[in-house]
Amino acid sequence: MKSWDVIVIGSGAAGFAAAVTACCKGLSVLMLEKAPQFGGTSAISGGAVWINDSDQARQQGKSGPEQTIKTYLKTIIGEQHYRPEMVDAFVSSGREALAFLEKEGAVKYSLRPLSPDYYPDEPGAVDVGRALEVVEYDGRRLGDRFRELRSPPPGMLLFGGMMVNRVDIQHFLDMRSSLRSFTHCTKLLLRYGRDRLKYPRGTRLAMGNALIARMATLAFRKGMSLQLNVNVTSLIESNGEVTGVEIEHAGQKSVLHAHQGVVLAAGGFAAGRLAAQYRPKTRQHYTMSPDANDGAAFRLTAPLNARQGADLPSNFFWAPVSVLRHADGSEERFPHLVTDRAKPGVIAVNQRAVRFVNESNSYHHFASAMQSLEENAPCYLICDALAMKRYGLGLARPAPVNNDALIKAGYLHKADSLAQLAQALGIDGQTLTATVSRYNHDAASGSDTEFARGGNSYKPRNGRSRPPA
């Protein structure tokens, strides 16, 4: 029977953090991943972390006392759900954990120059000091393993395979009016062109892809073994302890032993049937989670009398998602996180053709509003020609990209008047016209009388034409 000191189930950021830590302590590690590529949801995420009192914050004089963040968390979590022992552990150990991984070379983060907390008006909230973003990484350092790293969805890449981060996006928006931005983008494009001569996509990695790639590079260098396409069928228990796993790979079953323990980092259940039992009943639901996140951890731990978390205020990480249906029947999904909803010239309306939410709210709050009333989902993001030209919308790219294919596919609707657009969407034209008229009047006066768009430090952040670099 094959054995390792530690077996890690799952290859996202949590799994790699555990694997790297074990490797750095001199332990032998085996990582098992159900999917044909490693990285999980983390590889297609933004990769940002929210840590109090990080070294990065200290270096820039932006660190805050523990009590401030505890006050903030207690306010937004609420007395009923607040668990002081969990919050204390997070607040007191976050900096230490991140510093350890950075010292070993497993991660590299920088402090965001402006990233207000999602509830900026609550006690203890800050505009800068807690949010850290991933520093870009050269995927070529992974060697042959680069091809096994999960790629972001096509809609989140430029030109079929090029990753960009927050700063890059702004440079692309400004490249026709700024020599600095033009130079920046030209360098990126030349690098990408060279990459495509040898690789299936660009090797300059950003966000969650860079996070996983850097961690994986270190883990492989320290001897971690990785097996893909492995289905863990059960956990092996002996005298009240988990001592190994039973797996199925390529049609063959086998048993693997773990001397020190098994780390369960198998992702969630957003892509599985189990999700329907916990999420609100909506007419349409699309997840960005990989198919492998089917709730395997529940199945594996049930025989061991594991207990699910109970009385949670929210079991899901929500975001509005649009869907492009290709001619071959396949679907491409796009999460509307930060690139379009909050931009000038963009509003969201529901089935009654009225606004129902502050478009610059966080993605979680926006999607929660969609679920509050049946008429709010599906909803429509509507913009004028200038906003489309400057920022794009979902999978539609800003000028000079031609988006006619998206119009033909029915993903994007274009009309010469609001009445015509309303007819195409199947909503009331007079109401839509009135909605836009009221919004434009408020915009001209500088005050959103319906939803206070731009009313605090968070809401203007993603609407800025030039966010801080």
C-alpha cells in the first residue's frame, strides 16, 4: 500500500496552502484532484485576500488595531452568528499565516491602493489596508505542468488567452489617449504573441491563476506529488482517526495511506445537485464553479458523523452571471463582478423595466437583490453607445472590438431607441423610458434619489474611469 505523510484532497488555494506548509515542514505530500486540471475555483478567481495588519499594510502605514476589524465583523455578521473564537483566530493568525507563505515563496501580494470594505458605512470599516491583490506570475516557471493549470473561462481572457489584471484593464481603456498606456499594452501584446507560438495561452498570469501557479511551483519543487483525474471514493478510518483514502483512477481502485493525516480541501457544492437544497428558489441559476465542485466532501465525511455548519447567514457567494449560447449548443458564462455594472452610462432594470438595486453595490449584494423578488431575475444591464465604446458590457468588449457576433447570438441587444430596445427585451417601453429619464435627471443633479449610487466610498470605486494604480 502506497503511503505519504499527508494526503490533500483538492487543489485550490486552501489545498495548496496546506500542501506547501506540510512540504516546508519536511513532510511527504500527495495531492489528489478529481478534475483533469489543478487549481479549482481559486484558479479562476480574483485571488485577493482580506487580512488585517498584514506586513504590506504595516509598510505603508495602513495597519489597524485588532479591535477595529472585530467591531466591523461583529456588526456585519450580527450577534446571532458571531463566533468570537473563530474571529479571534482569523484576526490574530492571518498576518502570521500570510507572512509564512510569503517567506517561503508560496505567495506574493501587494496592498490595494484603494479597496473599501463592502459595508463602508459600518463601524470599523476602512477604505484601504485589508484587501491584498496577487502579484503577477510567469507561468513558464511551472514547466510542463503549466498545461495542467486550470485556465480562466474564455470570456475572462483577451484575444483568446491573455490574462489581465486591474491595472492592465485601465491601460487598455486608455491606450488610445495615453502614450504610457499604449506602451504598456504594446508590451503585453508582444509578450502574448510570443507565448502563443509555444503555449496554448498566455503565460503572464494574474489574479487567482497567478496565486495557484506560484504555490504549485514551490510545492512541486519541494517534492509534492499530484495526481489528476482521481476520484476519492471513501476515507479510511482506524481507531477514530482518518488514516488514508480509497481512490478510483483510470478504472482502477486502490488504497493510499497517510501517516499524519488527510486534509479535506475539496471545494464546495455549487456545481452539484446539493446546491438546490440550500439556495433560494429562482427561475434561473448559473454557477461559475468548476463541475468538480459537486459536494464530494459531504459524501466522504457523512459516514464519519461529520456535521455541517448550521445557522449560517449566507451559504453562497453570489454574483450576477450572463450566458452566451453558442451555435453548437454550448454555453459560456460571464460573472459581472467589477468591470461593467458600476460604470457611467450603465443601469440595471428588472422585468418591470425599473431599477431595483444600486448598480455599484458589491456583486454579492447585487445578486441578493435579484433574488429578493421574482421580477428581478432575470434582469438586464442597459448602457448607451458611449459606455459600450469605453467599457464594454459583459462578454462585449470596448472599442475597437466588433461585437456583432454577440448580437447575432442574442447575447447582446442593440437598438436605436429605448422603445425598440424594450420591445426586443420583452419589457414595457414607456416604463423603461421613464426609468432612464429619471436616472439621467439624477445623474445631472449629482444625486441618485432611488438607490444613492455613489453614496459612499465603496460605490464609486468600480465606476471610476481611472482607478488608483
